[in-house]
Amino acid sequence: MDVFVGGIVLGDDGFVRDRAVLVEGGRIVDIVVAGDARLRGATRHDLDGAWLVPGFIDAQVNGGGGVLFNNTPDVASVGAIARAHARFGTTALLPTLISDDLATMRAAIAAVREAIATGVPGVLGLHLEGPYLAPARKGTHDDAHFRVPDADEIALATSLDNGPTLITLAPERMPVDALRAIVARGAIVAAGHTAGDYAAIRAGLDAGIRGFTHLYNAMSPLQGREPGAVGAALEDRDSWCGVIVDGHHVHAASLRVALAAKPRGKVFLVTDAMPPVGADDPTFVLYGERITASDGICRNAAGALAGSALDMATAVRNSVRDLGVPLDEAVRMASRYPAEFLGVEATHGRIAPGLRADLVALDGDLRVRQTWIGGVPMLA
């Protein structure tokens, strides 16, 4: 048995001191007072005053460690991306394939299936961001790949059988029967890259859309006479919203509005990360075009945003510093709330008995000291 002692532990009711976390077989056994008899004989991990928090869960990771998932959709790439993000506290992520052809989609699904089956640390499921998107809100996606799926493609897109699949789509571009078929096959659906008006987004929510991909970005805005996708997202009490808190994608005031409008627990952090995260090279190629990360921003030659150079630990720090979110709540936005959105809250997202021992130790500056996935340390 392993025991984590000497830290400030984030439990369900907030941070507590003088507690020890018992871990065995990759799972949390209990949280006990520091003098508990079960600590005797256990392998001790002294946290030296660090904040011990649940591992971060990132539902939108295009790349990391110099790797873009679209360019090499295989198990080695999935592993490299997960290792890069583990340096920044991410213990579970969805490798994210942006709009591409059927062959690339098929390869990506097979790679994630194999990665999960063989126990590649940190791989939780798959995010297909497109290709069922709106050209008017395409962002950095190549609209040459945009299409409406037939029954065979719906079966393929929802075929991952050992982890959650998240599909981002524009509801106004998807026949409602097709949307319902995707939901019926178990996929989680989010609205994103959408030009849909309020009525179209509302119809999508009624058909089973569960959330919104990078709220505010690449979607119809909130206006006085047309609430758009943003208005529908902020009004709806049941849906979740992912947000990119990097100081570039969305103004801090707009993010504070979202936090005020949505029920607690319905806004969570994502990175939309690209290959420069965890890599020395600030450049990468997307759809044949050179993208460069500078000052934390990924841009193409025309100056348009192309994903982010954000990691989850930085997103947590930014949420505390720029949004005024208390540390415990910022951590929940990176762990518990995405776990609930993805339907894995029974195993991930909290430090509680029976859950996976996915843990992060943060120093006083909220930088990652160590990451554990299933109780195994990820940083040398």
C-alpha cells in the first residue's frame, strides 16, 4: 500500500490538512487522519506541503510533445501526447481529431481503442471535433472535409467500445434523425463550430446535445434579438460548456459571465492544445500549413488562432488569477466537472475512496511537482 502524507488534500468539501491518502492497486482506498494505524508499513510519499488534487481531465487535446494527432493517428502518437500533458497534471484526456477524411478517422479510432486496451497511461477516450461543422464558423478546420454522415459513417464515428466518444458538430448541419442516432449509439455530443441560430441550437439540445465545445469560440454570438449558440448555451441549465482560459481565446469578463450564468459544475476547462505543449519546437504543420506558437498563442500565417499552446495546470492558474475562481473550484473545473460531462465520475475526477489514484501535487505557485496515473508516478 502507498500513502501520500504531508500535503493539503482536496476532498469533496474543500482542502483539508493533516490527512493521508491511502492507495492500493491503482485506486484510492481511503482518506484518513495522519495518525491512522494503516499508515504503518505503507510506502510513504511525503508531499512536503504541496496541494494534492485530483488529476486533470482534458476533453480536447489535438496534440502535444511535438505530435499532432491528425498527422500521425497511431498508438505511438497517442502515447506521446498523453506523456507530454502528464507533465502538466493531465491524467486523462481525449485525443482530438479535427475534421479529416474517413481513412484518418478510422485510423484514429483504432489507435485510441488500442491505446486504451493496452493501458497507455492517460488515454480516456476520443474526441471527434468535426467533420460535421459549419463552413461559416470553421475556424482552422479544412471545410473540404465537411460532410453529413450516412448510416455507415455514424456507425464508424461511434464505434469506440472501450472509452467515451465525444463528437463536436454543428446542429444546423446535421439532420435531427442523424443526431439522435449518434446519441442513441452512446456518443456524447457537443455543439461547436456552429452558425446555428438560437432555435437550431435549442432543437439540438432537445435532440440530445450535452454540451458546447470551447464556448464563445467558433459559434454564433449572443445578441439582443438573436441569442445564437452562446445565448442558448448560457441559458440552458443542463448542458456543460468547455472553455479555453488562456487569455487569448476569450476575454476574462466573458468567461466570468459564463460562470455567473451557468449552474455550478457546468463550466469546465479544456486546452484545445496543439503540438508545442510539452515540446521545444514552437511550430507544427496543420493541413499542410505551418503554424507557430508565440507568447502562448498558436497562429497561422494569416494570424488566425489555430488551437492553443495551453496546458491544464496553466488553465487552472489563469482561472484563479484572471477569473477570481477559488483554487478548489478551479481544480474541480479541471477534474470533477469534465468527469461528470464525460460520464466517468464514478471512477475519475475526485480524491475519494474507490476512485482511480489519478493525482497531482501542486507547489505554492500552482505548478506541477508530480503527477500519478493509477498511483504510478509520471515524472522522473
